[in-house]
Amino acid sequence: MIIAEEASWKGCYSYARTQSSAARRTSGLISRTWDTAEAAKMDPRCIMGLRITLFVMAFLLSDAASLKSQASFNETAHLPCQFINSQNISLGELIIFWQDQQKLVLYELYLGNEKPDNVAAKYLGRTSFDQDNWTMQLHNVQIKDKGSYQCIVHHKGPQGIVHLYQMTSELSVFANFSEPEIRPLSNITGDSGINLTCSSSQGHPPPLRIYFVLETQNSTVEHDGVMVISQDNETELYNVSASLSVPFPDDTSNVTITCFVCTASGTLKSPPFNTVLPTDSLARKDQTYLAAFGLLIISSIIFVVVLCLKKQKRRRRQQHQQTAGSSEETIKMESEETKERVEIHEPEQNDEEIQCIVHYSKTPSGNHNATHF
């Protein structure tokens, strides 16, 4: 398939393919010039000079003629030559061959006969030539076959071998990845959550992205997977996998999981993986919710009780402080009253003593036995 690739991003690559016509324009220019010369009935020597000039032009212009070809792994690649033989030169006068970027010959048609002696060993038995559309077919294409190839045409005439045409093709090889497959890593429960892998194999080039889509009755969630890529040393094909580890959604007991692998040629989708949370897991999940709810209530009650005790303790402390203050005041007042009482009582005792003394002094001197108090 002859294409010119133009990659554009939108999640994964998409390609627009157009056919190159540079080689056709070059051959058409030479053909029209040659037809003009024939119509003019030029001198044979002039015609020979014109031929050489045109061959040089073809050699210079043919370098710009480059096509992009694409082939599938283990399939057949078509490498066109696009040489326009407007003069109907016999194949018995032409030397046609293809060579790779290392100048190794894939196929040679020498004066109408295949010549395998010049073909490189790795291409023996893998090529064929379609004379109707001037296309070489490379069979059993491998990843290692990608690269540049050249179609070269010589004309062998009386004057020797003259270069007529050359064109370059860029061959890219791709291999479709296998259908993605989802595998659980462990039993899916409400406690363990969802743990699974998605894998795809035997593809080229490596994928661009792997992601998971989890669908429930109420939501659709997308999760990116971390890709792990490995390559086979012999075939150069890639194997890829990605893992997913997320909690089981709270709003449902049934989840549908799909894996998507984005490659350069499109997006691959795995079969849906349906998982239903077991009944015991649901019961355990409900018990967990109840336990959590009960723990929340108990914690709230304890918090309220502790808060009340703190308030009561603070109130008692304030009352004790107030009582202690009142007692101190009472004691102070009593002490002051006692002091006043003592001060008042002392003068009374002194008056009595004075009265007694006075009375005793007034008693008649003759009656010494009479004592009055």
C-alpha cells in the first residue's frame, strides 16, 4: 500500500493517506520530450545526444521520486517502480533491479531473465516481479525489512548500458496487537478492591497508551494504566501490559471494566469484564458501615460526657473558690469582733476593781471584820 502518513493526535493516532505522483510526473516529462523529438524527425546523432541528456535528467529528477509503502508483518510488501515505458522498449533490452539501503540486491531482471546470482541470501525466494505494473513483491515481510529500497532501470543498447530511471520507496512494517485481555490478580472483594491486568502481544510499533474504563449504574470512570513493554529480540515484536488497582465503588455491587490499547493504527478494545461483589462481602461491607456508624455515635457520646464533666468540674472549682473567699471573710469578721469584744471588756474589769477598792476604803475602821464586795 502506497501512502504518505500524516499523524494527528486525538487520544491515539489517526492517519490520512495520499498517493505520491512525483515519479509519474518525472517519467511523463521524459516521455513528452521524447515524443516531440520523434515528431521532429531529428538527425540520429542529435537524437542520441538528446537521449543522453534525457537519461541524465531522469537520473537527477528521479531522486525526488520517493514513495511510502506499508506492509503487515508476515504479509507481502509491494514496492513499485512506476517506470513509464512509453517507447515500449523490450524487456530484453532492459536491466531492472531493486536494492535496499545497504546496496543488497533483492531482485534482478537482466535482459528479460531473472538473475538470482546477484540476489542477497536473505532475499532469495522471497521476491517476485509483476511486469504489468512494474512492482516488486517482497513476501513474508519481517520488522527488520523496514527501510529504503530503490528501483533502478538501465537500458542496454548498441552504445552500452545507459541509466534510465531510479526511484526510492520507504517501507514501514506494522503488526497488529492481539485483542486486549483482562485478568484478575486476586479475588475481588469489598476489602481487597479491584486488582487486575490488561495485556496485548505481538505488535509493532509499541502502543501509545493503555487505559481502563469502569462503568457502574451511576458513573463511568477512566483510569490510566502504567505500561510495561517488552520486545522479542528475534522478531522485534512488542508485548505490553498494564495493571489497575482501585477500591471497589461504594455506590454499587456490579462493575463492568473495559481495557483500551491505543496504537499507531487505531484503538483495540478488550471484551467487557464484569465483576459482582459477593454477598458476604456486601454483608461485611454493611457491617463495616454499621460498626463505623456505631463508633461515631459512641465517640460523640463520650465527647459530650467529657465536655459536661469538664464544665461541671469548672463550676465546682468556681463555687469552691467563692466558698473559700466567704469563709475567709467570715473568719476575718469574727476575729475583728473578738478583738473589739476584748477591748471593750478590759475597761469594765478595771472599773469593778476600782469600785471594790473604793468601797473597801470607805468601810469604818472599827468594823474590820465586815467585808463587802
